[in-house]
Amino acid sequence: MLKACHERIAAQCATLDKLTAYLPEHGSDAQAQQAARNIMRYFDVAGAHHHADEEQDLFPMLVEVGRRQGQAVDELIASLLGEHRSMEAAWARLRAVLADIAEGKAQLLERAGVDDFISAYASHIAKEERDVLAFAEANLDREQLASLSAVMVARRSAAHQ
């Protein structure tokens, strides 16, 4: 589920990149407004769930398993948590502009800010897949994986109620 989430994050980042290039020529037209709404919806809801999946469930489980096995993962997890906070702050800045675009107000997305946001997510995803998900797959048993999956599904089900 986490890898699938990463793919959707990358897809939304690609849409954000296209929107940044689209706006100077077309402005906040209907297509731009819809793209902005879609990006906001994804990062406001699914992106928040993804961070919660990791921070509340996966990361604590990995730290515990790492401690039992004598493998230090604390620094890696701390680094990833710091990246989450940084990406959330960058998202808050981007979201403010996207909200204006979604309302049809003429706005341009700052290329440097968008590039930094996309780059930060790409780097973060690569680190998680290389280090965290590989560690999880190698060290969590089926029961732990099933427990994680159930919590993730419940988090998303509760959001739809």
C-alpha cells in the first residue's frame, strides 16, 4: 500500500509540474482550476494519511523491531520525520497558491518552490523505498504486515464516513 501511495504522490507531483508550466500561457482556466483542486485533495487527504501510516504505525514498529534485532534505525526514522515536517511546510506554502488557482484567481506557481517540493518528495520516496520498505519487508512477519495493512485501511475508511 505504501509503494502504491508513493506512485500516486509522484503522479500528483507530475501534475503539479505540468500545472506550473501551463499557468503562464492559460491562466487559472477551468482545466487549471480542476488540476489545482485534484492536487489539493490528494495532498490534504491521502498525503496526510500516508504520513500518519508511517509516523503512527510503520515507523514505531520498525524502531521496535530494530531494537530487538540490534539494528539502529532510529537515526533513519528521525531523518524521515524531519523530512515530513519540511515537506508539510512546503506544501502549506504551495497550497495557498493552489487554493487561489482553484478559485480562478490569476496566480503563477513559483518554479523554484515547485521544483524543490517535487525534488524533496522524489528523494524522500527513494530513501523510504530503499531503506525503510526494504527493512520492513525483510524484518516484519506476516502478522505485523497484516496489522499494518488493517490499520491503513481503517484510517482511510474512517475518513470516508
